[in-house]
Amino acid sequence: MFGYVVRRLLQLIPTFFGATLLAFLVIQLAPGDFVTRLELDPTQDRESIANLRQQLGLDQPLPVQYAKWLSGILQGYLGLSLSYKSDVWSVIGQRILNSMVLVVLATLMIYLIAIPIGVYSAIRKYTWPDRTFTVLAFLGLAIPNFFFGLIMLFLAVWLSDLTNMRILPIGGMTDEFLHLGNMTRAAQILFPPALLGTLVFAGMFWWRVQRKQTATFGIWVGLVLFGMSALLMLWPLLQGPGLPERLPYTESPLWARANNVLWHAFPVVIVVGTSGLAGLMRVMRGQMLDVLSQDYIRTARAKGLNERVVIYKHALRNAVIPFIAGIGGLLPGLIGGAGLVEVTMAWPGITPALLEAISAIDIYVIMGLITITTVLLMIGNVVSDLLLAWVDPRIRYS
């Protein structure tokens, strides 16, 4: 196992150099550079422009520029932003974190919903729930993300006008001021059902343990979701009596800022995750139908094994292999898929920063974003290969 991991990590080195070199050459194929727009302005001094080009290193040959950028990368330095005159990481770091909030939440939503629904549809194929999920999946695949984002914005405005309350956010990532009193009152209302749900699923888990049975996937998911909800709602209740009604975002408690970001992220995550959820749901259904028709499944049933053991222990483990193989492209795919949604719903993520950098021909910001995306893709592929080797016994580490 250790040798396999080392070999996979060593294979990343030439992949990284090749990908960054190709990206650098493609960016340089575009006519002009960051200083070109100054040259087109007749009021600008020619000598100052030449000095600026020299200071930024844009007058040097491409191999020299790439070698200097690469030497900085090896020392953890992504370069100097030509537009902001500061370190590239300080320009894109927060944007990447903002996009990762969407990507992580959308990934969790996709896997927690797609796998159970895919299994349910395969077990009960051609029933009305299966047909309903099929229609919803096709709708999710057919509606473009940016159009769905516009629908969510319209829905937020409509609900706000109808109820005179902000049920859904209308764009952005945070509010300027947080109404802590409203959060505390909402926690007082929602905490009892969240606590009740936690106790119910914990009771179901204990009941199955007493009967020497394993907990089902639904019990685990319900226990985790309701438990996290109860803990999140308990925190403002503990601090509620001493809190002011309204505070600026930057002066608010951490839990209030986290709640505000999650509230703004909710409609964006729904939009970003819908298309991926619909696709993986159909893939899971097809894989389960294929596995359930195999001879070893019929043999397991003929031996009298419990149907849950047949489905969740023997069939699901083999059907889930394509999901694990797709993890490698999931992170960069979701970041790319979130792009237009970020622009549509005013989420300050990677794509708006990339569009600004392309417009200004800020090559080092562009290279920084491409490098981060490339690293995410490589990490995802390594994780995918390791999980595949762990799940599928046909794969040998040698």
C-alpha cells in the first residue's frame, strides 16, 4: 500500500509541470499583455510604459517568464498580481475558500441524496416513486444552472413580497448587519424538533443494536443530520439572552456569521448540486439494476440471506464503484459548474475573479487559479484511485 501511494504521488510531478506549461503557453497565445492597453492610450508616456513592462518582467522571453514563475511556485509563491500589485494568493485565497464552501456543501448534498434515491429507485423500479424521481432527474439535467439560478432569485423576491419576510437571500454571500434576535427566536422554534429527530434516530439505532442488526444507511444519515442541526441550534440558545438585537457582520459572533453564510449558500448549493444530483441518481439506479441481475446476487438470495444484507452489503458495494471513480473530476467539475451560478447569484467565488483577471490580462492571477484547479484535480484522482483500490479487490497495489 505504501509503495502504491508513493508511486501515485511521484506520477503527479510530471503531470503538474505539463499542465502548467500548457496553460502558460495558451495564455500567452492571446494578443497583447497587461501593458498593451496603456500603449493604446496616447496620453501615456512611452518611457514609463517601457519601464513598467521591464519591472513586471513582460519584456523577457516566454521560457524565462515561465521559469521564474515556476521557481516561485516551488517556494510557495504564486506570483505578483499585475492589477492589484500584491501577492496573487492574497487576491485569490478568499475567493477559493468561498467557492469551496459551495463545492463541499454541494458534494455532500449530491452523495447523501443521490445514492439512497438511486438504490430505492432500482429496488422499486417502474413504481410511481421511481417514475417521479426519474422525471425530477430529467428536469434537473435539462435546466441550465444559470437559468435555475435566475428562477431561485425570482422565487426569493416573490416570497419576500408575499410574506414581507426574507425567507431566501437575494444574492451575495453575507449581510452587512445581522439580526441576532431573529436568529435566537428561530433557534427556539427549531431546536425542539431537531432534538426530537436526534432522539428518534438514536432510538432506532439502539433498537437495531439490541437486535444485533446493523443500522441502515438512512438511520446513519438521519442521526448525523439531526444531531448537527440540534447542536447548531443549541449554540445561539446558550448565548441568546445577552446578545444585542442587531450587530454589524464583522462584529457578530462566529456562529452568527457561519449561519448567515450557510443561509446565503443554501439556494446557490441547491442550484449547483441539482444537475450533478440528477446525473448521479440515474447512474446509481442503472448500476444497481445491473448488479442485482448478477448470478452471485441470485445465489445469495437462494441461500436465504436477508434482503437488506444482499442489497446493502453485496450489491451496493459493487454498484458504488463508478461513484468512487468519479471523485477525481468532481471537485474541479463542481467548481466549473458553479462558475455561471456564482456570477448570476453574486457569490464572490473563483469564476468572477477569473473573469476579472482575463479582462485585465493579469496572467499570474489566471495561472494561480488554473494551478489551484489542477492541484484539486490531481488530489481528487489520487483519492479516487486509493478508494478504488480499497473497495475493489480486483485492483492490486503492485
